[in-house]
Amino acid sequence: MERLIRTGLADLDQAAHTPENAPALLSQYGELLLQKNQVMNLTAITDPHDVATLHMLDCAALLNCVELNGKTLIDVGTGAGFPGVPLKILVPSLEVTLLDSLNKRVDWLNETVRILKLEQVQAIHCRAEEAGQDLALREQFDLAAARAVADLRLLCELCLPFVSVGGHFLAMKGTDSDQELNSALSAVQTLGGRLERCYDYTIPHTNVTHRVILIKKIAPTQKKYPRRWAKIQKTPL
């Protein structure tokens, strides 16, 4: 995994901009993930080559999308820690909050962060729609990221409330998301955002193309958002 990650970072033109030990740490993280996955469902991707490419290098591509140095980021619905943990390893000055609704995953993430000796990163157990109303978290981050399968309209309501005005929401999607994006533009505006651009990329060592939808926060989100999850699902913005 380490060799694939190292050459992949070079393909992304990031080898000179990331710590020398980043490929080794990312590889160690992948090994911890696969080990824990034997007893707890963390990922459907279990081949080491695919972990290196479809997880680690997929997340690393975000470095070409937005400035991360010295920023604060919340990873909403982080799951096994993607993209938050790889980004923290690649950009040590990035302050990361990992948010997930499953306590077992949060416990594993906090343990993994300790093993990897990562500082200024914490995992929090909470549902996103509840955390988005918490004043300690609401509009407190330069960046929010989500690598989730949910519809973009739902993701925007869950994620944009965390972003401070002037910050960005990064939605990791497929390149076939044009219709989904068009359907979400009204929600983006309602929540205080504006579509800035889409960044399409091919993951190194694969033929897989993905997209980051970059949304800028230009106005505070109305206090009534995010709504309760059942309401978000039933009547998307």
C-alpha cells in the first residue's frame, strides 16, 4: 500500500507538498482498517490495492481542490474516517473533527488516532442533524466534507450549517452527478451557499473518475436548518 500511495501522491502532484512519512502512515491506517474490518463492518473495500487507491488516494485528491493548511474541517458521517483521517495525515496543520452516529466507529476512530499519534483530531458521536444545531459546532468550521451516498440536497442541509461564512462544503460524488447537482441548487441557496465549481479527477492507478462539488458559504444558515432527519428525508429542500 505504501508504494502505491507514494507514487499516487506524485501523480497528483502532491509528493513535494505532503510529509515524507505520510505514505507510511496512510498504509498503517489502511492496515488498521482491514484488521478491524474482520470483526466490525467498516468498509466493503478489502483488497489492499483498492484500500490504497479507492480510499487513501481518492481522499488525497481533495488537496488539489481547496487550501487545507491551517484550516478547520468537520467530516460529516465519517464512517471509517474518510476523508478526514487521510487529510489530517497529509496536512498536519489541518484541525479535524470526525462526526459519526455509530458509537463503535467513533471509539475505533479515537483509538486509531492515538495509535497514529495524530494531534488536533477528535471523533464525536452524534447525529449530524443534531450536531448542526449545537452552538459549539454550528458555523464553526472553515470546511465541511462528506463522502456519503446520500442525495446532495440532504447532504447540503446536514453539512452547510457547520460551515462559517466564507468557508466551503466539499461533497465527494461521482462524475454522473449533474442532475443531482442541478436539483440541489435551490437547497444550496436556501442554506446560504453558492456553487463555486466542480473538480473532476481520476484516482491514480485506476480508471475511476470522481468529482468534488465545491460549495461556498456566502450567508449564515437560517436557524431552522437542519431540520429533523425524518423531515429532511420526507421533504428535501
